[in-house]
Amino acid sequence: MVDIHCHILPGMDDGASDFKTAEQMLQTAAEDGIDTLICTPHYSPKAYRDCPRVLEKLAGSAKAAGIRLLPGMEYSFARLDAEIENLRPLGESSFVLIDLGVPNLPPSIEELFFLLGRNNMQIIIAHPERYLTEVESALELSRLGAFFQLNADSILGGNGPRCRRMAARLIRSGCCHYVASDAHGRHRTFRLSRCRAHLEQRCGKAYAGTIMDTNPERLLKNLPPVSLRPEENGNWLLRLLKGRRPQRKASV
């Protein structure tokens, strides 16, 4: 599997604190079935400058674990002070990962999409289930051309019931194109395999395969993701929200 969002590069942000932690994360990722990691430290001038060097230093350990490392960056919309033409995309693609971080769409969001589009760049919104409160906001972002990456922990309920419910609503609305770990270390780790099994059971194998395999692979080829809604097989939303099969006669 390809994980498009993780904080494994040591000393870049609040992720891995040192190379020992990063190497432990590599082992955990390999055990989770991941063979490609896009390293996305939170943007800072230091992280932007040092990321290539630190990635190269970690590459040997990654190769030994059977993992390919690719460069990337996670940008905060509130602090998007890097020049547009110098934004670091995910891998060799034209996709930029942006944490919007606010429940309401900023007035300047359309200008950002225009500027990025003019520079042939596309936006992936990172973990919108953590801050958006209305699906309509995601649909508006989708209209502007955004794609969405949800966190595995949110879908599994690890970030609390509100995030789990919002993740389910985004999935049902077709506003989930990728699932990533957003791994930061021992306590925020890789659970993509578990999330995949969860989605297969509750949303169908075709949906899980598209979100977990097809779309990340397409990103690596600089192709847009496939937009897909889960199979409408009964009370799937209730199963996703509850994390269990519904009782007879239960309804959404």
C-alpha cells in the first residue's frame, strides 16, 4: 500500500523525534503492508530546506524494510506563506497536501485554487473530518476542484466519535479519495490494513480497493483519483458509525 501522509522524517516537526523512532516507524509500516511512504512534514522553512537531506539519510533503513520513501510536505492554510510556485508536491505529482484547519471556508480559498490551478497544481485537503462540521463545506471544496484525504484513525474511531461520524458522512457524500495514516510516532501509528478491512466489510471491496490502492497509485502517476461512493448495501452508514453490524430493523 501507499501512505500519502506521514510524519516520519526525524527532527522536522512533531513527528519522529530521532532516527531510532523513524526506524521503528518504518518497521511498523512494513508490518502494516505499506511499501511506499510519502514523507509530509509540517511546512516550515527549516523542514523545506532539510527534508531532502534527512530523507536521503533515512532511505537506507527504508530500503532494508522494503519501503520506498518519497518527498512531500503538509501545508497549513493559515500559514501558507511559501511562494506558490515553490510548494513541494507529493512525490513527483502536481498534488499539494493542505490542512485547512478551520470549520468554515475562508473567503480567500477560491483565490488559492485559482493560483494553484494557474501553476498546474491540485489540492488534496488533509483530514477534513477533524475540523469541518458540515458536509456542504466539503462539497463546495469539491466544486472548486479539491480532493480529500481522511485519516485511518478517524474512520476507525481513534480520534473520537465526532471525527468518526464526520468521516462516515464524507465517505457517503463521495468526499473521500484517499485514506492515510498521518502517523507521528508510537501513539499515532500506521493502521491502514485495519482500516482497509473495516472499509471492505462496511463499504464493499470495490470501494476499499479504490480508496486504498487505486487512487494512491494514480497519484504517484500524477493522475486524478477515481471518485466513488460506497456500495449502498443496507444500513452501511450505521455499520460504519457504530463499528458493528446493526440490529434487525435498525435504520440510519
